[in-house]
Amino acid sequence: MPHTGYREGLDLVLRDQNQVAKASAQRRQKGQIKRKIQSLESSSGLAFPDTSLIIYSPLPESQDIYAHQFFVSAYVTATRDPRTEHGFLELLPLLFDKLSTNSVLSLSLAAVSHCFFGAWEPAIRNAEQLTVQKNYTKALGALRKALQDPQECVSDEVLMAVCLLSFFEETVSTLMSRKKAEDHIKGATALITQRRSSTMTSELSKRLLIAVSSALANSMPVREASQIWQDPGQMPYNPATLLDAMRVQVANVLATAAKYAFPGKVESLSDGRRSKILSHAKAAISRYESWPSLVPQDWWPIPLQRSLIPQPIIDAGAHGDHCDLYPSVSVCETWLIWYTSRVRILSLIADLDQSESKQHAVLQMQQTADDIFAAVPYVLGSKSDPAGMYDTEFVYPCHPGDNVSLNHYRCAAAFGGLALWMPLRTLLENMRHLRNNQTQFSLEQITRLGRLYDVRMPSLKKPPGTEV
């Protein structure tokens, strides 16, 4: 079983979740009692004494079915370019036959399903929050029990459950604009190490390892020679998994720099340390820049001149003289991942470099910001206010004579908007190297995303003296 304190950490998280669930239930009971008494007093003209007696009516079972169907159809089985597959959600149907009542996998899936169902259905959001909390707490308990079993703890079902719980935490952290908890992703790291010494050689097992490695490239530095990133055999490599492998080197350089200095505050670094980190950063960006030359030709974004962009889209948010069109939302999402890490490493080089090439890094970063902005119309269209996932009353840019597919409407709503969140957030975290109009557009669009997806906005203030 994993020896990283993961199981003990789950004890603490589970205790916190039980306290939250208990407090939520108490608040719900008090509210129901108050409303019931007020109703009776109003209808009868009598005053009723306070009482703690209440009968709780759970959500009907059909609500669970609705939540599962919504999540699976919108996020799991949605049409995606197979060349972009590098995550775990698309592997979930391969484990549907392993779902059983109160298993760690079914409870984890229930928590995630209700989380997204409530996010897209404002009318039932408060009721869904209680269901989400209940399922998440039960999933943590089931996971802790599974980790005690030497056989079960290295199973595909448990690893998938950990991925789902990590996805849950990431989603909630984004919606609440709080620091992402890394308990589950660290637990997944421990499980990978444990699985390396077992005989997990099925195609599904190998693909799950790719998915977790991809998540690790997003979440924490990974030693390239460690067991976590070792090739477990004949991997189904594609441009997306290739990008993940390249991002590992970038993530490690950024982690090394953060260990010695805060971003943008490198004055305390010695000349030797600064020179060494800068050398590693330039080596990382040199390799990273090769990724676009390795992608299929039909992946490249095609510019659409501003004069051909519908006015409602421009009014909602368009930057520069064009927007970019992509073959699919999943391909656009992959490019946005590449742009995001590119911004981070270029910003570090601009911070460290004291030679004339510093300005070159700044200009490259600003160009990358423009590339991110050019994807906004393709992903958000003319949306300015919250709408249903299947709403088609909005317009998206397309080539003259073409029509926007219904699949684009669904995938843009489900995946595209959230895929923009991290690139825009990264730009604002490195705004010291942006032009003023780029900083302004980033703020406008992340505020727009917050409004569309009901995200609790973080405090994003521009520090003085950061203009370029």
C-alpha cells in the first residue's frame, strides 16, 4: 500500500468533510423549520413554539440518474479528437462494468456527477451541494478502506477513483478560486509507484498511467527519470501525450526557480544560481518549442480576419485583428495547454535574463498572449451571460459559408470555457511582462468566465511598476 501518508491524510480530510456535512445539515434543518413555522403561523394566525423535530426527505433516486447521465454524456462520451486523448475521463466507460453500489469508483463518480450537474443547474444547486458533500465523504471513506487491501489498492478501479476525486477537488478549487488541494494527486503518485512493482500490464492499465502522468505535469514537478514518468511499455502516444512529456522539463525548471525565489522577485538570487536556472530554462524552452512542428497539419489554427467575425462576438470580447479557428474544441484545448506553459517559462527567462535577449523573451510571451486571446471567440462565441450547455442562441465564428456544428456548441460550453481559465490566470500572474491592453483584456475575459461559469473571482490587482 502507498507509504506517503496518503491514507492518514484522508483521515483528516474525511474528518473535515464530516464536520462540513454535519454543519450543512444543521443549517438546512434550521431553515426548513423556520420556513415551516412561518407558513403555519401565516395560514392559521397562531404562534408555534420552536421545535427540533424535522423529517428529512432525500432527493429522489431519479436525481442521481439525471446527474450521472448528464456528466457522462457531456464530459465522458463527448466527441473528441482521438489524437488529443491523454486524460482519464475517456477511459471511464471501460470500467462501467466494474461499477457496484457503494464501491469507491461509483461513489467518486457520483460526487463528480452531482458537482457538475449542480454547477449547470442553478435551480437545484443548493440541494445538489448537500448530495455532493455526502457522496464525496462516502467516497473518501471507501477509498481509505480500499487502500488497506494490498490487491485492491493497485487496481484500475482505485486509481480511476483517485483521478476522479482529484478532478473533483480541482473543479471545486477553480469554482471557489482557492488553492488546489494536492492530496489526491500525491496519492496517485504513490499508487503509480506501487503499480510499477506489480503486473499491471493491460492496455487500460497503461493508458491510466499516461492519464495520471498527464495530470502530474499539470500539478507538480516530476523527476523525468523517476518511476512516475517511466514508459510502461508500448504507449499509444499522440500529440497530447507528447506535449505532456515536454511539459515535465518545463515544470521542473519552474519548480527549481520557485524554490529559490518568488516569481518576479529574483534579485535575491546569486549570479551563479541565476545563471544556472537561466541555462536550464533556455534548454527547456528550446525543446518545448519543437512541439508545434510535430502536430498534424490540420491541427494548426486558421486565422479569421476581424471583418468576418460576427459583431456580437466582437462586442462580447475579441482582441486584435483576427481570431483563430481550430478543427475541434479538444485540439484548441491542447494548444491552450502549450501556450500556458510557454508563458510561464518565457516569463521566467525574462525575469532572469540580464542581457539584450531579455526583450526577445518578453516579445515572445506577448505574442503567446495574443495567441491565447485569438482562441477566445472560438471558445466563448458571443456569450456574455450564463446559459445552458445545449443553448444554441449564441453565435460562434466560422469560415464564410460554413455552419457551426451542434457538437461545437456542447463541447465549447463543457470544455472550452474552463480550458481558458488557466491560460488567462497565468497571464495575469505574469502581467509584469504584458502590454497594458493585454492585461486589460485578460482581466475582462477572466471576469467574463467567472460570470459564465459562476466562479468566485479571486482578488487580481495589478502591482505598481509592472508595465512593459
